[in-house]
Amino acid sequence: MAYTPKNPVRIVTAAALFDGHDASINIMRRILQDMGAEVIHLGHNRSVSDVVKAVLQEGAQGVCISSYQGGHMEYFKYMRDLLNEAGAGYVQIYGGGGGVIVYDEKKELEAYGIAQIFHPDDGRRLGLEGMIEMIVRGCDFDLLEKQKEFKTKKNIFPGDTVPSTELGVALTAIENGNTDVSLNSYGLESFKAKQAPLVLGITGTGGAGKSSLIDELVQRYLNAYPDKKIAVVCVDPSKRKTGGSLLGDRIRMNSLSRTKVFMRSVASRGSGREIASSLPEILKFVRQLDFDFIIAETSGIGQGNMAITEVSDMSMYVMTSDFGAQSQLEKIDMIDFADLIAVNKADRRGALDALRDVSKQYKRSRKIFDDKVEVPVFLTQASQFNDGGVNKLFFRIADLLESKQPGRWIVDPAFRNNILSAEEHGIISADRQNYLAEIVSTVHKYKKRTEDLAEVASKLGGLQKLAPMLGTPAETVQKVQSQLEADFTAEELESLKNYDQLVERYSGDELVFQVRDKEIRQKLVRESLSGTKIRKVVVPKMKDWGDRFRYLKLENVPGEFPFTAGVFPLKRADEDPKRMFAGEGTPERTNRRFHYLTKGETAHRLSTAFDSVTLYGQDPDQRPDIFGKVGESGVSICTLNDMKKLFAGFDLINPNTSVSMTINGPAPMILAFYFNTAIDQQVEKKEKELSRKLTPEEYNDLAVWTLQQVRGTVQADILK
């Protein structure tokens, strides 16, 4: 990689949607880092507002967006408009979407002010490194000089009084080594602090979950103090070899989309410590501003680091249970100096032991020998919604703030009690985290038992044949038989003894079985083009009871355990396994497509694709970055009436109708829409038939009956 940037280059990267194809943005950001850029990565499904706020607060020269599922015209233009309104017209916007963004759209976007939309032709011509070099060259300029050309600045975030553009530029000046940065020089005089905010310094080992924990604390802060503002400054290390840096803390912080919160990511830039050389000056400057509270986070540290205590009013150490032997705790400086300690990732095995050991070391380092004294060591799980440990930690921080600034940090008692009394629900308890290994062990034990009992079954079958010829007293034979049968369940013995009837049942031309109290008759034989009769299911005619037992326990016939390819004895013969797939634009348009696909078919197997707005549980909106995605690559469904329009003209309880819907987070809501659509169809039909309204009892009975008849699947991809 030949090009080396002359200025510190900061670039925000993100994907416009959740999409597996957007793994490409991760490749791009890695090459950007290798070329010396400081990359602020936001991850997937980021709105224009989120991206623009990050660009302004981070003082970035450029932004790279991956967009693969439509809506790109509105998305990129809206981003350009917002940046221009905010006085950041200097920010270079780069995008890509493979073949989704066609050549004419590429030209239109570039004419609108987008620096470059990369087309597949560009990839063939330049290669990955060539494209990244184009981006770095385009962003390699002095932001402090360039921003002077754009004097008109507008607050583009309604209800947010934090001047993101001005503050982002001012912090860039400090990071770049300017020593004469004042509030007046960057238009921040009106945002001057009335009282200097306190700084909570947070440090800890790499991967301990510091960023996720900060996000949870910020969420609680904004809920508890809706009128107060907060600033977060996070340090990440720069690579010594390339100078590049992954500033990835924002990807964990969902709270940043709310108002009254400002965040800045800082690269260490060769400081050789867990804090950047510029961090003390940055915090000194931010303390002059109208924030009520500041959180400063370091990069991951080792046992002997404690630099955060030099720049904060109070400090917190975040760790996990993976610290090794208890003696290792004696080497950790921060346990001696921290005001608070969080043992995060409480779902891990050994977390409770870690809490006990860390609490002991905390007391030992402070010469506290009274077991009854409570210490500020908390067991937290930042990944858990409304985690009790995080709640207790937050209120301890609030109490610390109140002790240092009396009267400013009083928490509403009702709010405190409501939060602390919340019931905790773990996803998988620590003692069940090896459940996959338990499944494997159970399967192995099942197969071993099958093999062991197959030998016994073989002897039992032999005894059944030999008994009449032995002439032995019946009591003796009965005793041996009882001993052999003792290891089997009653169900296993019955299936062994009825094996010949099973063979006979599948030897006929027709199989009769019941589904939902309905008798089904299906042919067991089909004739090939050459006239050969082919049986659908053939039960092996085995004489040995051991072989029979193995077959029943390891294979068996369709519809019986452990057969895994289907839950019914035979597949339906009255419908072909066609997938009538549709999903584009409005419900009415998709409905017309469904009727076109099912024309002349007796079976209606409707498979529905939803647009990204529906997939992720958002409402359609006229805001350009949402509007552009509505009805793209799927149908837009946001109300019960939409669902009724989608399936208008289809009898959802017809045995020949089934519906498949691929959905993510809002699967319960979509399923509720579908059920109520089916119920309302039947209610309307029944009321028309009776020429009157149904009574509440009749309605409930009809609803229950309808839910027993509908067929289909909801594929919640988020669970995969």
C-alpha cells in the first residue's frame, strides 16, 4: 500500500441495512485501517441521522456506506442534505451496493454531491486497495482549514441542544495538538458550563464489556435525569505498524441516538498508554461546556495500569471472572484505587466466585476486616436487558455524584424502586451454558442404550421361537423372559411384538391415518413410466428382534420417532410443493401477485417477503432514509388492515392454503396480524350467513376453531 496520508484521516463506516451481503463493509474498514485511517465503525442498519451525528461528533472527513437492498437514492441524498445543513459540506461521502446501484443512479448521486459510488466496474478497474486508496486520498485534508469554508451551521437534531458540529471540530483541533482552542474560537461560548461536570473514569481489561456497560449506564442516566446532558469520551489503541485504528465503541452504544448525549472516540496515536496524550486536554475542554456529567473510557489495560485515575474525579474498574488464580487479583492496581468495580459478563461460569474473591481483595487492599461492610463491587451483565447488577451499579454512581454535588443528583424514589424491583430473567443460566454438550451426550447415551438393548432383544426374540421346542416348564421360560424384558419400556416391548403388523400395514396399496381427527387415505404405491410399481415406504422384513429394535429406535417409519424428515406418515398427494413467493411494494400489489401465482392451482402455498422496514419492526415514514426502503425487496405491512389487504380473496382456513412468512424481531406482531386476519375472515363470513352480529360466546368459539384450522409457518430468522 503505497499511499500514506499527510493528515490524521477519520472515516465513519456503516451499512444502511441488516444484510448478510454487507459483510463487505467490514472488509473495507479493515483495509482503511491498514492504510492508516482511524475508522469509526457503526455496524449495520444505521439511519442517516445516526451516521450524520457520528460524523459530526467524531470530526470525520469522510463516511463510507454499504447499501444493498434499495432505498439508496433517498438515503445518500438525505445524508448529503443533512451534512450540508449542519455546516459539514466538506465531508466526503462514499458508497457501494454492487449491482443494486445501477450506472445511471451512480451518476445521479455523484452529480448530487456524493464523492463516489463504487460500481462493479470500479472494482474490476481499481481492485479493493485501489478503491480504498481513492477514499483515503479524498479524505486526506486539514479539516480545521476546510471547515472554515462552510460558515452556515444549523441544528439538524430537533430537541438536542448539544452543538455537535462545533464541538466535533474543536476536539479535532485538540487531538491534532492545537493548544489555543477556546470556546469563542469555535462558536461554543453559548454552551458554557454553569458548574463544572464531574468525570467518571472507566477502565478495564480488553473485552470485558466496558462499552456495553457504558451504554447501559447512559440509558439509565437519560431515563433518570431527562433534563441533564452527558458526554462520553472513549479511547482505543492505534496500530503501531500502520497508524490506523478501529474506534469501535459506538457500535455497542444504542443510547447515542437519543438527544442530550455526545460521544467522541479518541485514538491513542502512539501514546504508549491506555489513555491518549490528548485525553487530559480534551476532558479539560469538555468540562468547560454545559454537560452535567462526563464518562471517560480507556482502552484495555493490564494489571499495572491506572492512568485513568489521573484524569477523573472517580473511577471504575471493569473486569470479568477470567482473571486466573485468586493471587492474580493482588497484582491489579485498579482494585486498590477504583471507587467502583464491576465484574461483568455475570452469565459466565464462575462469576459468583469471582464476585466473592474480588470483594475480598477490595477489602484487603483497604484494610477492611468487617464482613458486614458492603463494598462497591457489582456483578453485572451488560448484555442483559434491565440487568439488576447494572441497576444497582447505576444507583451507586448516582449516590456518589450526590455526595460530591449535593442537591444535583437526587433520584426520584419511585423511579429507583421501580427499577430495583424489576424481576430478572436470564436467557441461559450459568449452570446450563453447556446445554449443547448435554444434547450430544444424551444422543450418545441413547444410541449406546439402543445397541445394548438390541443384543437383549435378539435373545428375547430367540426365546420366543425356541420356547415351544424346549419342553421346559413354562414357569422357567416365563422367568427368563421377564428378566430379558425388564430393561425395556412397555412401549418398546409393544412395538417389538407388533413389528409384523407394522410391516403388513405398509405392505398394502393404501395407508389410512388420522390428522386432527380427520381420516386420511393415501396410496402407498406409484407406477413409474415403465410400469414398475414403486412403494413410497418399505419397512424391512427382518426376523431378528435385535435388528428390528435398532430399526425402530434409529430409523422408523415417517411420522414416528426418531424419523426427522417429517411429522406425518406421508406427504400430501393433493398439492405440489410449489413456493408461491411474492413481496413487493404495497399489500394490494403483492396480493395481485399472489392471485397471479395461484391462478388455476388447487393448493395455495403463499410465501411472503417483507421489506426491511417491516422486518425490523419500524413504521413507514416520509423521512427519506425510511421512505426509500418502504416496499423495497418485500411488502410493507405495518397494520392489521395491511395484512387483510395482503391476503384478500384467500380463505386462510382452507386445508389447501398455507402461508409462510419470513420475519425477524416483530414476529409476534406479524403472527398476531395473521391470526386476526383469519379470524375476521371467518367472522365476516359467519355474520353474512346468519344476517346478524355474533354474540361474544359465538365469536370466541369461532376464533378458537379458526386458530385450530390455519396452516403455515413464521420463520424468525433472528433466532437462527
